[in-house]
Amino acid sequence: MFRVRGQGGGRAGGDPARAARHQHDQAVFHRLLALHEQIERDLELLPNGVRARTRSNNPEIVALLHDHVPSMKQRLEENFGLRFWDPAFAELFAQHDKIHMELTLLPDGVLIEETSEDPNVVELIQAHGQIINLFVAKGGAQAQQESPLPDAYRRVLA
């Protein structure tokens, strides 16, 4: 069982649509974790963030990526957080207004550029990119672990 808390549960503010959206996002994430061995991911660190290409030859996974990645982009833009127990994700949502994301749906997956003009947030973006690489490499076992913050990152949350 995965530990996932966030606005879809107690933080949905009683909004059934928001709770249903969170449950859908969670189900898609868990399915991707279950199929992680069929996913390929390339991560390029940029001076101002990351460029990542996530792909698969499995059409189910491509459909899941086409659902998951735009949904996570939207959640970040709306500050509709998740994984509040995980320091890296809590910080990512706390810094959401300093992150710019460009998303391209590909026939076999997704291409995303995540950048910031704030050097502190760049540290966080690059750590997040590496965390996603670990999700792809290790699946659900990794998703149950807290994600470390980079040593150079200055926290904004207590």
C-alpha cells in the first residue's frame, strides 16, 4: 500500500470533484509505478532546470503518461498539491509560482522542460527530475520513500 495524502482526501475541502480528480491521479500514478519496467526516461540537466523525455512502446503506458504528466502540470499550476509527507514534493508545491513547464505529447510518451529563474528552485527542479528517474527505475518501492532535498537547496517550509 502506498502512503499518499493530499488535497484529494482531507485537503479537498469537501469538494467531491476535487477528491475524484485526486483519486484518478493517484490510480494513474500507481498504474505507472506497476509498469515502471516498461518505461524509459532520459533526463538532461539544464542550467535553469531539466528536460526529460519519458517513453514506452506499450500503448497503455503512453496513454497513462498522456494523462498523468498534463495532470501533474495542471496540479502544479493550481497548487493542488500531493505527497505532503514527502519533503521534496511539499517544497515543489510551495515554490509552484516560480516554476515554468513546457509539455509536448509525443507518439511514444512525453517531453517536458521544467525551468525557473530562481537558482534555489533550479536545485529543487533538478532533484525532482532525479526523483522521477528513481520512480521509473524502482516503481512502487521508491514511491513509498521520502525524497531527499539537495544539500544546496534552501527550504521555504519549516
